[in-house]
Amino acid sequence: MEAAASGGGAGSFTPILMIVLLFGVMYFMMIRPQQKRRREAEQMQSSIGPGDEVVTIGGLHGTVASVDDETVTLEVAPGVHNKYARPAVARVLNQAPKLETISDEVEAKE
């Protein structure tokens, strides 16, 4: 009788261990990669500058004309400017060379 009672105690620990393992697997397979993608998107949106060619989440292609704290103005055709929220930019196709890079190249040539 005593052997049966001691075996029941170990059995009640197993479901708790399985639940903890399930949450651990869910964290590493779902939550962590999503946080990484969010950080990468925020970094990409904060590095947008004038002259960059971008695509919005709606599929509109344009060139960045100006950047504000919360908005991005895109030139979608010559003389046509649309204003979007920064998070509406899905990806950067071509990044324009920054002024610091251009000035470094000019100094190197001289």
C-alpha cells in the first residue's frame, strides 16, 4: 500500500512540468521571433531619410521627400506628395546615400 501512495506524488508533478515546458517552447518559437521582427521594423522605420525609395503596407511605391517625427512624405509621381505615418512604411527598397557618406567620399578624392 505504501508503494502506491509514493508513486502518486511523482505523477502529480509531471503535468506541471509539461505545462512549464509547453510555455517555454511557445516563448522561443512564437513570442521571441515576433519581438525580434518588431525591433527590426522599428529600426528600419527610424532610419528612413529623404531620397529613400520605400513601399508602404498598402503597396504604394514612392520616394521619401521629407521625414517628420511621426510622418513620412512620399513623392509618388513628379509633383505628387502623400503623407503617411512612419509605421505605414513596410520596407526600404533603395537607401539614398547619406550626406556624411558623400562628404567623406569628396574629401577622400581631394
